[in-house]
Amino acid sequence: MKIAWLYGNHSISFNKPYTWMCLGVRGSGKSALLEHLAEQYLAEGHTVLDLFGARSAEGLAWLRSKYATEKNILVLTAENCAATVPHADVKSASKLELADFERYNIIVNSCVFYPNVDAEFEAVNSIIDLLWRRRRWTRLVYVLVREAANLLYARMKIAETQALAKSFMAYWLRESRHSGCSLGLDSQRFMAVDIDIRSLIDFLFLKALGAGGLSRDLWFVYRYIQPGWLQYAKPNQFAVVTRRGDVGVGVFPLPSWHAREGEDIAFKLGVHVAFEEAPEKPLDKGRFKTVGDAEHSVIVASYVEEPYGMVKLAKRMGRSPATINNVIDEHNSNVEKLGYCPACRRVKGAYAEKPARKNRLNIQQGVRVAEGAAAEG
């Protein structure tokens, strides 16, 4: 990357947790520039987290770069995703650990490995929350987010209101440097990003802006750069504005491995993905909580294997005897009609294809336990 400063001067270090943002129309080279910045952080020994990308799965392009054989790469998936990925380890996003940011050089989170957008947003939130707990490190983490507004949409999935989601994102961006995180964001429209977030940007890169031009608060840039140049800048060209108001123009080498428009990169790389039916989690209904698949499987196994009746089992599980009875009846009915229990199968339960029947040995043992308790009484 080479920069000619037209106003002011600013040295750039890739050992500092800066916040970078690229603004430009589609196809202007925003993602390519963010990837080039990521390469600079890698060269300094830091970690790259490709957190959010377009539906084209462009983040997978790392797997055909030179780093695929030179660096340790981890690919994150949904819990119910079975994936085969060349040149990379695979791990559920829910099991990601802070140590992984020290263990791996590149971590890729791509939509290909999620059954729907809600599952992807849930994973993004869990990763952000994990980074929030980062207190010590030996490496910076450069977090690459294609289309910054998506980060806000992801947070809105768990925030009570849009205002709370915006407040958290602004706070996280402001405090991210204290977690050793440098952020690389892109957007087609500057105003699509909340002003509280825009004010935290250390370096704003301006790519080809098309007919839209600059927002009013950036019109001062036209004193140094002709509007026509900003309108038609080539993919390897950019203008840059720093937080303190320095203005410059520059060029950078386009990554040869960058994903091309219309390319089925997952297919080209030999990535294979299959989704199992996701386990159902318990739902809090206020006055009661439904039985999730994991608890269903435990109830069935305990009923079959332990020498207790439904009343004692209900007490141990913190459920009513009626709930235990309903679970057993539902399980046996499904096994009889379908040949398997869907809930047990989703969590790979031992009795997925077996009815919940107490065997004679357990019945006799249960009787002895009851008789012993009565005798002591």
C-alpha cells in the first residue's frame, strides 16, 4: 500500500488496534482493500477473524490464498453442520475459545456453514461476546466485517430495542481496542452507519462512490480531490481520511485470491456441507418451561436405566410426574409409529430407536430399594 498525503500526514502502524472503514459502490474493491489490510496484520504476526461476508461466501477465498499452506486456519460452523474443508480445521462457533485467537492465524465465519441467517446472526453475537471477555493477549485480532450494517442487524436479534443494539455496537467499537481488536468495516453508504459508530473510525477509505458522492460532513475532501476521480476510482485506488482530518490518495495490490463476482467458491474449493436437524431447545413460557430435546433424552434414559419410578425421577429432574409421564408416552408413541423418536435422534440419544420400557432387573432393584426404605422407616 502506498499513500500520497495531500493534506497533513499520518504514519500507519499495523501493530495498533485501529478501526478502518471502506466506503464505495458495489464492485469498487472494498472487500479487496479490507483483505489487503488483513494481510498486513498477518505479516506482523497478528490474527485475522473474517467475521461477516456476503451470501457469496467470499471469506472462503482465504482457503486458496498462500496462507492456506503457510498459516493455521479455523472455519466456524453451526452446531448442526457437518463440514469438510480443505486446508482448515472445523469447529462449532459455540465452542470457540479465546485461546483459539492465539492458536490460529486466520478464523473464517461464513454463511455457507449456517442453515439460515438467524443461525449465522446468533453465531456472530456469540463471537462478539467472546471477544468482549478478552483481557490479555499476545496478538491483535483484526476483525473483518463486510457491510457494517449487518453487524447491527445481528445485534438486533438479541437486543430488546434497536436503540440498545446501536448503543452496544458503539460501545463495543469504542472499547474494542482494550480487547486487542482492530476492526475493518465496509459499507456502500456512509450514512447507513450510525453517527456514534462513524465517529469512532480511525481511517476512512473512499473507493469509487458512483453518483452518490460524499455526504455533507465530508465535502471538505473535495478541496483536495476532484469529484470525478472519486466517482470513477479504479478497484486498486482509494482516497483516505483520518480521524484528525488528514487527506490522501493511494494504491494497493489487489489480492490475487480474492473471490470474483458470480463465483461458486465453496464448490471450487471442494468444501462439502451437510446439515443435521438442529436439536430443539427448551422454551420459557413464563409459568413453565418446555422440555427440550436434550432433557427429553435424559428423562428417557434415566427412566429405562435407573431403579426409580416416575415420581422419584420427576423429583430428581425438577419436573412434575405428569411431565415425565408425557415424555415417556410421547417417546414410545413415536418409536411405535415412526420407528424412532425425533427428539432423541436430534441429540443422538441411546434410545432413539428403542421404546422406554423398564427391564425386569431394574424393577426388582427398585422394589428392593423401596422395601429397604420402608424397613428403615
